Amino acid sequence: MKDQPQTFEQKMAELDAIMEWFDSDEVTLDESIKQFERGMKLSGELEKELQQAENKVEKIKQKFNKITS
Amino acid sequence: MEELILTPTECVALINQTLEIAYPTILVEGEIGSFKYSRDKYVFFDLKDDEVTLGCFMMAWQLRTPLEDGMKVKVLGEPRLTRWGKFSLTIRQVMPVGAGSIKKAFELLQKKLAAEGLLDPARKRPLPALPRRIGVISSMQSAGFADFQKIINARWGGVTLEVADVQVQGLPAIEQNIAAIQYFNQQAIPVEVIVIIRGGGSADDLAAYNDEQLARTIAASRIPTLVGVGHEVDTSLADLVADVRAATPSNAAQLVVPDRQELLGALGHRTQRLARLASSHIERQGHRVLLLQQRIASAVDFQPNQTALAHTKERLITREQHYMLQLRHTLESSQRTLRQVDPRLVVKRGYALVRDQQGRCLTSGAELSAGSEIVVQFADASVDAAVKSVRIA
């Protein structure tokens, strides 16, 4: 169903949806275990993304020197 | 020896060739006088000091700074003799110098751009919330860029800064900044935001960012722009036409990426809430399981450990209160908490799950009847059992 990996925002939104689900009346034990585990997995992934420390710096090779004076 | 006799044309050509080789271009700084447009195509003015007046000529389209008599300017020009044998500078670029001239030029241009609607707040676009690729236009050796990079690294990760390393002052800065903005806009997969930064400096140093053409290029960028030039007190035209204006390069870094600490906080909040929701839900289910288990136990003549069950129930309730306290804790501790409420652990503590033949969890005994086959799932084993009778409570 999902070809593209979820973005940070999408994962955050899914986590919110899971919590809304817990507030609903249609909660069953089987499903709650599934939702709980999914929520935990998302939370772990999001935290891992947030802990990502590295930023890359790439210098563009093209020269912007049109004028030399 | 033969005398070299030239026609006037040849004479001017010879001197111009000599000038071209000796001084292809020269930089001259002086005060403007006798400024005038001719047929909207040409611009004439004098460049003077106390002693000397130099005639200057330029194409009107090359003039990007409004000029007035009395303004001090720095020009890049080619020295030439005209067809009338008069000396003239053919000007390629003009930049105001000195606080007064820069201010004057700034005001004139601001008025012009405002009249065209380029400074209109309605034109401003929001920056992407979580950019992965950021185009940066700055000098990589500058303190401003170092500040920017430092703050980005402190706040956020996983970002690629694609940097156009350009000069940030003087005449070349203008062309290079324009070329860099155009470069970013021409890429097949463009960066999500362009950040133009330069640290503090004198009004002369920052003058490049008041160039009309640069301002127009920023305004025309398809990619949202963020400009942080100079100190907080400095306002440049580039600032005014950008989608978002930052006070300084450091401030630009704060505006372009979120703070991971803030987001970790928000995530921690959610995770803790999920823990509470799951725990209270599991507790509710726990009560039902307890009742069901008692019923099943009597039905299948199986004695549950009542003391252990009561004990577990108490622990569930204590744990519930425990979560409320944990609200204030960090994400890390909340995730540990989350693991504690894993339903499988509830089973380990002495509960059993009762499933039907299809493997669904049963939360009511009423749907069972004598002869129903059920599976009682303990932590260490599953027991296949048959219901002897059902008494509705």
C-alpha cells in the first residue's frame, strides 16, 4: 500500500490517530494490542529520527564567478 | 625614419587599444554630478572629487541603483576615448558608498519596489516545516555561515545543506548571489528553501544586498526564500522582498529548522498519553478477564490463584497512578513505561487470555455454552478446554 516511506509528519499524524482511536468506543483487546504496539513502534522511529545528529554540507561545484575585478 | 601618421579614427582606436590592454576595467570612487537620463536608454553623469571631473556613460538597463547628484558611488568602468576625442568611463556597475548615499539609494528603491507590490505581505510564502534539503547562498569562509551551520547542527539533523559559495560583498557579490538563486531555481529537483546569509558589516559591506536586480531575483524565486543579512538593526532590500526575513544568520537557522528538543517534548507528551490510554484500557479489560476467568474456572473446574489475581489487580491500579506521575518525565522514561504495560506482561502476572477456536479474545462469557471449546492462554502455555456450563451473572 505504501511505496514511499512515511515522512516524519505522517508518522506523527498516525500516532495522533492511534491515540484518538483509544478514545473511541470500538476498542477491543486484540486491536488495542495491535494499536499499542504500532504506536510504540512509531514513537521509537520518530525518536530515532529526532536523535539523528548528522547534517551534510555539500558545496555546489558550479562556479558563480561571472565578474572578476 | 618614417613618421607614423594616423587618421583621427586610427588615433582614437590606437589609444583605446592601449587603454584596453592596460586597464580593461578600473574601479573609481567619487561623487555624482550632472546625472541625467537620455531617451531612457542612456545614462550620463560626472564622477568628481575636489580637483577632477570624469565623464561617465552607461546603458540605462545596467543601472540598478537609483542615483542622484551628490551621492557617493563606486563604479566599475572601462576607460575610453569617445568619437569626439573626449575621455569617458563606460560604466558596467555602480554601487553607492557611504551611509548617506546608501540610505538614499535604499529609500528610492524601496519606494519603487513597493509601488510594484513586491514588498506586499500577501506575496509571502511560508517556509517548509521540516526541510530535508536547504539551499544556502553565502561565503563558506564567513563567520555568518559558521554561525548558521552551528545553530542548524544544534537544533536539527538529517538535513543536507547545498551551499553556493559566493562572495558576500562588493560588486561581484551581486552577480554571484543572483547566479546562485537562478541555479537553485533551475534544478530538476529543487531544494525546499533558499537561505541567503551574510554576517554583520558596515553599510558599504552590506550594500550588495540592496541591489535592485538581486532584490527582483529573490522576489521571482519559485523556491521560498529566507534572508538573514547583517545584524538585527540592518534592513536590506533583500530582506524586504524575501518570503521570510531573519535578523541574523543565526536567527535564519532558527527559522529554517525546528528545535529537536521541542519536538522530542511533543513526542514525549504523545507517548505518555498513549501509555495512559493503553494502560487504562488494559486495566478495564483486566477486570473483564478477571470475571471471565472466574466463570470459566468454575465451569471447567479449574482453580485460579485468587490471591495472585487480587495482587495483580492492585498492581494494575498502582501502575495507573504511577503513569500519571510519569507525565512529567522524559520521553525515554515514558517509553520504558510503555514497555511495562505490554499486554503480554499482564498475562505473565497471572492473568490468562481466553480465546475462541478462531483465536479471538473473549471478553464475555455469555456467548459461550456448554460444550464450547476454548483456549485458555497463560504466559507459559495454552490450555484447550471445554465449557461444562454457563451461568449468566
